[in-house]
Amino acid sequence: MQKLIIQGGLPLHGEVSISGAKNAALPLLCAALLTGESLTINNVPALQDITTMLSLLKQMGTRVTEHGNGEIVLSAAALTHLVAPYEMVKTMRAAILVLGPLLARAGEAEISLPGGCAIGLRPVDQHIKGLQAMGAEIAIRHGYIHAVAKKLHGARIVFDIVTVTGTENLMMAATLAEGTTILENAAREPEIIDLAHCLSAMGAKIHGAGTDIITVEGVSSLHGAEHTVMPDRIETGTFLVAATAAGGEIHLKNTDAHLLDAVLDKLTEAGARIDSAANWINLTMQTKPKAVNIRTAPYPAFPTDMQAQFMSLNCIADGTAIMTETIFENRLMHVQELKRMNANIEVEGNAAIVTGITQLDSANVMATDLRASASLVIAGLVAQGETVIDRIYHLDRGYENIEGKLSALGAQIRRIQ
């Protein structure tokens, strides 16, 4: 098993390029199932979740050609195996995103109930409820979702809770349904807008993506297209938090400041100076950070995927911060690992009270989920001495070559077996 070793205490200086967004790329790859023609996706990050998704699509009969530099061409002309098995789905919840496209185009699907990070329940009932409203017959047997529909039809669907993958799944299914589908209380994340742009390029008729009401007029078929994945706003935020915690000045290329307004506001509140233009962000941090209160909520509010990183920042900030997690019930598991590094954190229900200390101690720590991994990396960057992070396979699910990029900024970080 691989580990990261970090020698802390060094400021970050330099320039790195941000990768394509994992959470945008995964549904975009699934969109290839909606057409028999070729779909070309550019700027796809080299991540474990992407590898898993491509393996799943290949198993279903999709021809996948990787040209390097993040360009992938997918052709699902012949779908031969309409099953997403447990072995593939258990490590990646996003595999549920093949359900809507398969049902819409092939009329049936058999999908294992998903696994993934241990950060909370994240049920798929909203996906099932929506597809049933569109005419699908769905049963759950032996841990699998069995779905059949001769032809999906348009429906008005009101989500009980805001769900990103639920919105994406039903939006894709609705593109080939008969009639008009209206999704209310839809998620508003930029990744949904990115998917809508791709589907529109394939011939779909979608209005309102990025708002809480999305309208999809079904068409008889979709055609091939080419699309470039948006930049990863969570990777962007992670590097910005790292530089705010460690100090220094970094320049991030191929990113978009408009994707993470809530995060930039909090970094400015912590004392960072931020400049940005169309495709870059520059951050300078010359003082000890100030503690910032955080409350996670659906986009455009503060993202749950940035909570753990800000907790590491607050561990060495001036003052006390209250950090409230409202999205996932198990997303404070990194607290115990940070306390191994002498962090002063108390948990009360879904809130963590973090009192900043002068210096974290290095320690052997263990990643519990993807974003918790990133928080431990940031903690290691500011700790005194050598920090060893175990179970970094979580990190490789969502960050492309993070140790290489941090090394380019002057961090002393290396990967060992």
C-alpha cells in the first residue's frame, strides 16, 4: 500500500495547472451511452474513479479510445451488457449515473446499489422515484436495482432533497424520453451546467441548467459531439487553502474563479489576497491566517467537499471557528486524525469547534475518505517534522498527481510503497 511522506513547515511558491473536474467528467463519460455515435471528451483527469468508470463503460460494450493529454473518444454503438456489477460499483458511487442513460436508450438496466466514500448514506431513492415517475418499472433484488422501461415519458419531478447525481441522472434520461420533463428543486452545481452544455451539443433540448428548475424536451435520438471538461473547482480550492495555511504565493492556471465564490470569500476572510482573471487565480498569503466559520450547504453556498481542507486551515489559525456540516452525517471523520497531530477540535453533533494553535505536530495518520485525505496533506504541509499519510488510494480517486503539483510549489512531499 502506498503512503505520502511530507516534511512540513515550508511556504508554497510557484505555478500549477488545474486538472479537469472529476465530478463533471464522470457524468460526461456516461452521456456516451445516450448515442450510437462517437462522443469526444477533452481535459479528462487521470484519476482512479475515471479508470473505474471507463472499465465499466467498456464492459457494457462501449469502445473507448484514449489519445493522451486527457482526450477520450467513446462509441456506444452496440450496448452488449446492461449490467453494472457490484465489483465495479462498490468503490465509486458515480456508477449510478449509467442508470438513466441505459434506461433511456436500451430500455433496461441492472445496477448494483453503490458504495464509495464512507461519509454518509447518500441514498439513491431520488433517482428511483424520478425514473418511476417517467414510466420505469424498478425493483431492488439481491443488492441490485433492476429497471425496465419500453419508453420513458416526460414527467414533473420534485426532488425531496437537492441531489447532484440525481439531477444528472434524470436530466440524461429525460433527453430521450417522450414529451417534456420538469425537474424541480434541482441541484445548481456548475458540473450540471457542464453536462447540459455537452448534452445540448449532442442535440438535447435543455433549459434552466444552473437554476433549481430544469426543463428537458425529449428528442428521438442524440448524435455525437465534442466537449471539454470544466476545471476542477475542488482541486482549485484545495491548492488555495494549502497556500493560505502554509503561506507564500501561488498561481493556478486553467481554472475559473467564478466556480468557487464562497470559497474565495472565506479565504479572503482568513487573510489571503486573491487576484483572478478569465482562466487563472493568484493567491498571496503573508500573515498567519484568521479563523473562519464554515457552514456547508448546496451550491452556490459553501461546498461540503471543501470543509475538511478548511478544518486543517483553522487548526493553525488565530482564533476559534465553528464548522457545521449539513450535507453528510459522517463527514467529520478526519477530526480524530487531525487530533493525532495535536489539533484542538471538539465535535458537537454535526459541528466542530476548532481553536487554532501555533503549530501542528507531525504524526502517522490515515485517510478516511477523499477530501479527508486532502485535509491531512494540508495539515502535513504546516506541521513541524515528518508526517506520514496512509491509505492514500482515497486521494488518487480525486486528485491528479497531487504530490507532483505540490512539489512544483516547493513542498517536500513524496510517495512511497
